[in-house]
Amino acid sequence: MAFGLLLLVAGAELLVRAALQLALRLHVRPLIIGLSLVAFGSTAPQLTVGLQAAYQGAPDVAVGSVVGSNIFNVLVILGLAALIIPLRVSRQLVRLDLPLMIGASILVYALSLNGYLGRLEGLVLVLGLLGYLAVLWHQSRHYARTYPAPDPAPRPAGRFWIKEVLQVLLGLGLLSLAGHLLLEAAVEVATDLGLSERIIGLTVVAVCTSLPELAAALIAALRGEREIAVGTVIGSNLFNLLAVLGTTALVAPEPLSISPNALDFDLPVMLGVAVLSLPVFYSGYRITRAEGLVFLGLYLVYGLHVVAFTTGMPLAGHLEKLMLFYALPALGAVLLYTTLRAWRRQH
């Protein structure tokens, strides 16, 4: 586990550095690199876990890891990154990419209402992925036309391109290896503790497979590349829903069954977190340190509830009452006020 953490930091630093160099050479916004290259690369461990779980007959792990990872990405990764430096959110994210993430979350929930994700549902999600990649391509072309390079430089020699591509591949390889090592160690510990497949998928597997995104976002925040930090999270969530779940459901030998607990609690929480991001991002187009603390607090309550509910502790009921009758209404009122204030300021 210690060796995996070292590889995680080294791979994230190498990947972010190489991604910035590629963005500069290709004249592409760092946000696009975060939404595409960094997000897709950091999602690779998630795809590997999903496929392995599906072929080993553990659909709860395959689905739970994606749902838990998306919740962790928004609440923990953005929360920690905002504590390092308040995150700037571009208007493109609020107007396009974030609504697409919410739409993908609604699509997955709607397709799961029949109790499983089969090949047809997987095909729908993969087609949605192709549509999202087309949107990213259009965004990069639009940026190149709208903001041409001020001083076109001669095309770099081939060895420079090879060096940058090798750096990206090496960074992705280190992240994937680190995620695999951490996942094996964590699952072994969780299994020894007697945790269920659903809990392992929602917590242990989800957190471990999200560590590449966490490392990439935190390294980007430390380097002041706030667009990459936010773009990595939104892009990773979209790739999780469309690429990981879609590909897994498409090639799995059996349809991925969706447990009643996932339909009643896990998927609605994932959708609620995605919707929560919209007013937070819209109010000022930034994520402040206070909002980062709120995100971390919400994840702490969510994690405690999952563990308490599974183990039959009475704490689960108390947490539900606290959230439903006090915390969520207060949070909703604050977000409504800040959203209306931001709308009036902009109009």
C-alpha cells in the first residue's frame, strides 16, 4: 500500500506536467485536457475493476464502485482541492459539461429502474460516450478558431512529441499500477473484516479507484492549474457513467443486476450530488474553502450512514433524520439564496 501511494504521487505529477505541455503545443485549453486525457487516463483502473467484477459474478462491486467513485470525486476530491486553493469554475463547465454529467446520471438511473443493465443499456451509454467525445472535439476546434495562437511557432521536432507522449503514457501507467496495488491491499483488508460486496464496492473499491483522480486533481491544484483540477473530476464522472458502466454492461456475460438498496439510496445520492454541484458552481463560478468543507462534511455523513445501515447500527436512523429534517433543508435554502444572488448579479 505504501509503495502504491508513492507511485500514485509520481504518476500524477508526471501526467499533469505532460498534459500541460501537450495543451500548450496543441493550443488547447487545459480544461479540455482535464476533461479528456487526464480524466480518461485516471478512469482506467475503474474500467479494469468493473470488467473483472462483472466476469467474476460480482455485479454489486462493478456498479457500486462507479456510484461510490462519482460521489467521492465530487465531495472529497473537489472538497480537498478547494481547501488547497479556491477553485475557479469556467462558464463552459457550468453551461455544458456539468449539465451533461447530471444528464448522464439521470440516464443511468432511468436505465437501472428495471433492475439491471444489459447489453442494450450498455450500448446506449457507449453511444452517449461517443457523443460526449464529439462535443469535446468541437470545443477544442472552437477554442482554436476563437483564440488563435498569438505567435505561431514552427512545428516541433518529432522527438519532442515522442517525449511528451511517452511522459503521458508513463504517468498513466504509474497511476494504473498504483491503483491496482492499493485496490488489492484494501479489498483484502475489507474482506478480512467481513464487509459485503455492496459496501466494498461503494467505499473501498470506489475510493481506491478514485485515488488517481484525487492525485491528479490535488497536484493540479498545487500547481495552480485549477481548470484541470475541476475538469478532471467532471470528466472522470462522465467517463465512469458512460465508458465504464457502458462497456462493462456491453461485454459482461450476464446483465449487471442493480440491488434494491442501490436503486433506493445509492443512485439517488449520486444524482443528488451531481445536482448539488450546479448551484455551487454557478454562484460565483468558483468553489470556496467553505464549500469544500461542506462537501467533505456531506461525504463523512454519507460514509457513516452506509456503514451504520449495513451493520444495523441505530446511528443510521439518526443520521437520516438529521439530514432530511435539518441539514439538507438548511443547505438548500443557502444554495437557493446564493444562486438567486448570483443570477441577479449577472443579469
